[in-house]
Amino acid sequence: MTRRSLLDIFVDALFRLYSVPIVQRISRPLIDVLYRAYERFLYNQVVRCGIIPRHVAIIPDGNRRWARRRGFEVWKGHEHGYERIKQVLEWLYEIGVKVVTVYALSYENCMRRPKEELEKLFELARKGLRELIEGEIVDRYRVRVKVIGRLALVPPDIRELAKKLEEKTQHYNERFLNIAICYGGRQDIVDAVRKIVRDVLEGRMKLEEISEESIVKALSTGHLGSDGDPDLVIRTSGEMRISNFLLWQIAYSELYFCDVYWPEFRKIDLLRAIRSYQRRERRFGR
């Protein structure tokens, strides 16, 4: 887990105290003032440093545990998690991040989750794609959207929505959003190898031309180019693992593990993650 400053620890302890219902009722205005002041403090730190990661990848973990802890049905956690994703996208683009990749649904989720839960997740995917098509965030920030993953596993209407969204945003190149649905890092590499083998067999590529660069182009994130790998990967819920996410692409990414469930992820948590990134020395294996 990432080291925190004494101020961070104090603020977290204070917020936990104020989360007690009776304390919250008495002191809500004070909580709001303190939160805004601390958020502004973090924001100024991040902006002053000036080193904003170009590409942030997110593993939004903990929706189900958040729901169970509150006595909700599991799908309620996913609904709250989806709303949080929309907020975090706004925060990232406001700060100046150019590329965001969200692990919306893993390959393993699509293969192993109960049918009823999977249908709820697909319904959220439909909702999210429609809102991006009909909303204004992609136009305001000029975001090119790409849906990646084993899309043969999703219902046909979701594939159609993904295609429509990609066509709508194909001329934007200022910012990018990759939405990973039924995505797996191992499966991404397998699919890339298949493309390259097919090119070799059909004479479009020679065997000796296979390189790291050709593999990068064949991956589902190939549209981002050679500098498209994530600078920072954020995972919530306290779990410290990658879960088959962008395995090739994150070879030299900085990893940040946050101990809050995704529906509780706050702007201060994002700012702390970026501050942590700014304080690291990236060596790329050197």
C-alpha cells in the first residue's frame, strides 16, 4: 500500500469520525468545509508539480463488497460504481490526463459471473454507451472512444452501440477513452499473435519483421501508438493484484493501490494517486 503523509492519515481519521451518523448530523457543515479545503490543498500540490500522467488506467474494484457491507443487492454496488466512473472521468480530463482506460468488465467476469448479475452488468454497459453517444462529455473534451475486449461475448446490441460510439468519435484525437468489456490481458496478447501469424501466412509480413513494435500495433490498444502504455494504474478496494489487465501494456507502469471500495472513491483519492505518481522516479528497467 502506498505510504501516506501524517496529514493524510489525520484527515482520513477525521473523516471516519465524521462518518458516524450522530457526529455527521451535528457537524456536516464543518465536514464539507474541511473536505473542500483538503481537496484544494491536494489539487494545488498536483498542479504545481506539473507532471500529469498522460495515460491513467483504472481497475474499479470493490462494488460487490461495498453493496454487501451496506446490506444492498450486489447489482446496487455496480450501479453506484458506474456513477462513480462518470465522475472520475470528468476529474481526470479536468486535471489534464489525455488517455483513460477503464476495466469495466473482465474476460473472467463474462465467463464466470452468474447469469443474472452479468445481465445487470450488460445493462449498465448499454446505459454507459448510450450516455456517451447522446451526452456531451466526448464532444466537450473531444474524446475518441474505443471499446476493447472479446466483444463476441457481449449481446449484439452492445456491439452495435460500441460501433456507433466509435464512429461518432473517430475524428477526435485530443483525448482518448478505452472501455474494456470482456477484456483479458492474456486474451489480448493471444489475439495479437493470431493477427501477426495471419499476416505472415498471407504474405503481408515477414517472420523477421516481428518485433515489439509490431506486437504493440496488433494489440487492442494499438490505436494509441508506441507511447500509449499507461503511466499510472489505479486499483481500488485494497486488493494488490493486476487481474489480467493490460498485461503487455503495463510492463513499466506505476501502480497505485487504494484501500477504498470503488463507489467510495473520492476526488482526494485520485489526487493522492497522481501526487504519488509525481513523487516517483520512473526508471523503465534502467
